[in-house]
Amino acid sequence: MFQISNKHEEFFDYLIHNAEIFHKGAIIAQAAMKDPSSLEQHLQEVTGLEHQADATNAEIIQKLSVIFITPIDREDFYRLSCQLESCIDFLHGAIMRLDMYHITQPSQAAVDIMETIVAMSEGLKETLSLLKSISKNEGPLIEHANRLSQQESEVDQMYRKEISRLFDGTQDLFDVIRWKDILGTLEDTADEVEDLGDIIKEVTMKYA
């Protein structure tokens, strides 16, 4: 069985660090969806987390440009890192839309979707922590990644149901416009996490 190198395993720690940032951001976004009255504070917190994640990703890319022997291929680290950053960016975008659209009342659908995204972020932390020992954790890694896909399907179902309700002809037009965009960004966030799970599966099958 192929064994990966033990050199420069700090790259895994960078990924885990940004996964923790995504998880913190998801919890904050969930709070914002539940209570938009505290939106300004929540937006500042998520913006700060996004800046931290950007800095970490930039450091990963800088190190990859000068380090040639890594535990897994540099291209794989780059894909994982950039996809994780996209998850954080989309989450930040959803919170920004609450502010742009002057949301004052919560949407139960948005709260429910965020609950699942929080669960996805928690699972993602666990999944990335297993990458340090890919050959030992092949089964759990594939299982965790498949769970992310299942959760994305749950988000998709909630999204479609709420979009159908928004367009049933009884809703305020401005609310339809606002929430269609916000919910779409949340659904996109879940898609990005699922895509990251797919990359994790590819990496797992490549090195296990």
C-alpha cells in the first residue's frame, strides 16, 4: 500500500484551521438568521473570520510555491485549500445580503438551512482532521464525505420548498426578491461544501 510522506504535515493543520473558521462562521450566520437585530455585530465577526481564512490560504499558497515535497501532491492541497476558502466566502456573502437587503425579520427556512450547514461545518472539521492518516482512515473519510453530500441534498430540498412558497403569489414582491437571493446563496454554500467533500473523496482514493 502506498504510504504518504510525513514531511510538512502543517499543511493539514492549515486546512483544519480554516475548517474551524468556517464552523465558527456558520454558527454566527445561524445566529444572524435567527435574530437579524444583531446583524451588524455578526457581520463584523464573519468578515473578520473571512479575512483570517484569506490570510491562511495565502500562506498555504506561498508555502506551496517553495516547498516541493508535501504529504500529498501540492495540486491537491491547493484544490482543498481554495475550495474551503470558497465555502467561507459564500457564507460571508449570505450574511452580507442580510445587511444589503435590510432584513429585520427572520425566515424559518433560512434558520433551518443554516442548522444543516452548521452540521456540515462540524462534519467537515472531523473529515479534514482524518486526512493526516489517509491510509488508516479511508473508510471514515469516504463515509464523512458521503454524509456531506446527503446533507447538501437536505438543504436543496428545503431550498426548493421555500422557493415554491415564495412564488405562490401571496408573498410581498420585495420579500420574494430578497429571500430568493439570500436562500440561493445559502444553497450555494452547501453546494461548495459538497464539492469539497468530493475533492476529499478523490484525494482519499488517490492515496489510501
